[in-house]
Amino acid sequence: MAIFPAKRFRPSSYEASLPSKYRAALAKHPFMLFGLPFIATMVLGSFFLTPATAIRYEKHDRKIKQLSKEEELGIGKDRRRIDLKEEYYKLAAKDLDNWEQKRVKRLPGEHDGIL
């Protein structure tokens, strides 16, 4: 088997081309010609993508709006408002001393809490 040489064949016009000059300069200054443009691309990309991200979250906020207390409770304008004094006296009229404690029926296989 033949052994291939480590050095590649390059035509004479290759030395004057832009890629060959870039490769030679990259070997001398790798950060300036590779690292710095990469970091600059990431930083500038984040600045350019910020408005697109803001639009995304604004659209989400429009879809999920904050409800007021009345809307949350399902009280419309046609429903009556709750008066605490009226509810208190309605509850006070009931006989609260005569009651019986009952256990909640458990599902089959569920622990009932009795030791």
C-alpha cells in the first residue's frame, strides 16, 4: 500500500485566495478571527430577538387575562350582591347546637385513618 503524503496539493493560485489568507491569519489570531465574531453574533442576536420574545409574551398575556374578584366568583351584573349581615343573621337563625358528626365514606382500598 502506498503512503499518502501529509501535505496536500494546492495549486499556485490558492496562495493568493481569500480562504488561504484567512486560514493563515486564523492560526496566528484565533480569538480575533473566530471567537470575537462568534460572541458578537450571540450578543447582537439576543438584542434583535428581544422584540420577538416580547411579542410572544404579550400575545400570551392577552390570551390569559387577569380576572377581577367578581368575575372569578362568577357573579354577573344581574346577580345579587352578598350582604354579610344578612348571611350572619340567616346563619344565626339556625339551630347550631343540635348537630351530629358523621364520617365521610371512604373509597374501597383507601386508608380510613382509624388506628
